[in-house]
Amino acid sequence: MLDLLIRAGIVVTPEAVGERDVGVQDGKIVAVTSPGTLPADAGRVIDAHGKIVLPGGIEPHAHIAIPVPEAWAGRPEVMTQPPEAASRAAAFGGVTTIIDFAGNLNPPPSVSPSQESIMQVVEGRRNVFRGHAYTDFAFHYILAGQVTPEVIGQIGEAVQEGIASFKIFTTFPGLRVPYGHLWAIFDEVAKHGGIMAVHAEDDDIVTYMTDKLTRERRDQGYNLHLVHNNLSEDLAFRKVIRLARYTEAGVYFVHTTAKEGVAAIAEARDQHLPVYGEALHNYLQFTCEDYKKPDGTAIHTYPAIKFADDRDALQAGLMGGDLCTTATDEYTTYKNIKLSGDTIHTVCGGHNGIETRIPVAFTKFVSQQGMPLQRFAAITSTNAAKILGLYPQKGAIAPGSDADLVLIDPHLRKKITLADLHADSDYSIWEGFSCQGYPVMTILRGKVIVEDGKLLGSSADGRWLKRKVSSDVLARPVV
Ligand SMILES: [Zn+2]
């Protein structure tokens, strides 16, 4: 007997979109068939008529339960929201897997650099999430600063243990990895079959513009896009791509923000390089003009939200295929923290976006621009699963895959209000956004975790996921 039978939904599989039944047993999808052909005596039967059944959303970029820098928060010991709250919000937003980070993003100044090995740091992060997550989870590993040969020597073992992706920054004091070290890291990650996740900005341009605007007393937060600017993205993306070409490394650019970044990625892909780009959903909506509104920097995520033609290039990239994934850079604080700093030095990054990504993207792309449903599944789930080493366990509605599913009611119109959201926060930059289509059920490995606005899952449900990137993804741009 099946544990779960989802009947007659509009099911989006890797092969087709159409009315299908989905059978689930022991947390896995076991059958995707024409309606009415599976035995009806399942443990539970869900009538999905008129609903779109998609692979559970994958959030490829989140920062949960980490210290907020004192320069941003205005006081010490503030943390982003814990995994219970973030994964609960994720589940309500149709997300079943979160990829967060292990490694020091913001080491408190009093703490000396970690002497722990990569896998010891990963184990520490797993302990933060284990028993506290409503969704499955995994971690990119952050390598920061002048990474030592000892740490670089641990990359191979970490890949073996299921850490498939390594995050680096090319700017920010304490985080920036100098290009020599980066060369060594790219080499080692490529050799062992991992992929680089890169925050690419040109440190010289960022530093120069920070100093210039400070000197000219133009360091207000609404000028962030002049610091973290288009030229910086153009130079940094191209330098990283060049390094990737020499080292034969695969690159996943987190938060592409400018038309120049989209163009650099597109050119690399035209040359068959394994280069992939992500866009954040706030960058698909807002422009730097919105920074000037009251509390306008609430929309800010580093690098910086740019101009209307950049926003349009990001949307076109997701529609047309130059960009691969949507993400949020989830970083939830309360409003007083988010708005504590109001200069280019102090504006807090990130927002509580993990719940709104799928409904916002569905509205913008499927409802308003007619994006095919398979493409929508790709940019919210499948591509992240492939690029970051979770496919086909995650990201597909196919026999053998985990039964992670989201049901979207395409006719549901809903204006987002804070009262409807589930993060540990007291503001939303999406307040008033009109959705056409919204998740109504989320299923994790065959268990209904959210149904009609009710939380049915447990924070003990989430499991850590081992990842391995397929060699195709690292050989050429396959998505
Ligand atoms: Zn981030």
C-alpha cells in the first residue's frame, strides 16, 4: 500500500507537465502515472485537482543563526533567526531544503581564528540545525582570508564527506581571499570535484568608492549602489571566470546583481565554461531608487540593489537561461536591527525572504510573464539541486527521488502581510505585494509539513544532506 497518493495535480516532472498521480512510499516517490491508475487504498489520498505540483523548493543561499556584526546591529551579540524559525518560514513558503553555510562569516573580533578542521566546523553547524529544522539542510563551506595550506589540504576530505561547495568572497575585510590563495583553492576544489560559490566584487573599487563617498560626505545608505557598483561586478566576475578557466573549476556566482554580471556569465557559458548564476528575489523587484524611500535600506542585501536595467537583465536572465537559480540570501533580524545603520559602512545586509521567494517568483514569472512551469521548477529547485550536488535525490518529481513536493494554487490571490509570515521578525519588505499563485501544501520526504496555513511538521524532521556534484555539471554548463 502507498503511504501517500497525490491525485490529479498538474505535475511538473523532468519530462513533461500534465495531470498525473504521484505515489509515495517510505519518503520516496515510487510512481508518477496517468490519473486513476494507482491503487486508491493509500495511507492518505490528497486531491490535487487544479493545483500545480512542483519539486520542493531549494533555498541555495541562507544565513541562519549567525552573529550579526556589531557595526550593522549597533550592539553586540545579535544573531540572525534560529533554524526553527527560518525553516518554519521556509516550509510555509514551499521550501523543503535549505543550503546554509559553515565556517566563519563574521568571527567576533575577540575570537581567534578557528583551529578546528573543516569537518569539525561542519559538525558544529550540524549541531545547530539537528533537531531544530523543519526542512532538510546542507552547508556551503566558507573559506575566508589568507586560507592556510593546511586548510586547503582538507578540501579533498570535505568533498568526500559530502561538502560539495566552497564559498569565497573577493571583498570585505577579514573575508576577502587574495587571488593567489584563490588560485590554490580553485585548483584544489576542481581537483576533488567540488564547485566554487563566489561572492564577486572588486575590492579595489569597493574600497576606493567607500573612501571617496566618505570624504565627500555622501556616505548615506541610499548610495550603497555607488560603492558596490556595476563596474565592480564586471571586473570581479570576469577575473573569477578567468581564474576558473585556468583551474578548470566550476563556479556558482551567488547574487548576480548587475547587467554586467549577467553578460559575463552568458559569455562564459557561450564558451562552454561551467559557470552558473543566482539572483535574489529582492533584486527582481526593487531598484536603488527605492533606497531613498522612508526606511528604504530595509530592501538592501550586499552587494547592492542597482538600476532598473539591471533588474530587467536579472529577470531576463532567469527567463532566458543565462541565470540558473533564485535565492534569498536569507538573513533575518528585527526591524530595529535591520535599520540600525544608515551609512554605506553600517547598513545591515539581508532580509527575511525565505518564505516569499517562491510566491514572488511564481507571480513575477509564471503569472505575469508566462514562464513555462518546467523552467519555474528549474529556477526554484532543480537547478540548485544539480549545480550544488543534490540531484536527483532532490529537485525532481521522479521515481526514486525524495518525496519533497510543493502544491501551488495558481488561482489563489493573496496580498502579502506580515501577519501571514512565519519568520522571527517584525517587518517585511514584501508587505502589500500582490501574489497570483501561492503555496498551499509542502511535503518533506512524504510527510505533509504545511497544509492550508497550518504547520504539521516537527523541527526534528530536517536532516543534513550529503552532496556530490556530478561531473557533467563541472564540465560544461548543463543547466
Ligand atoms: Zn550571503
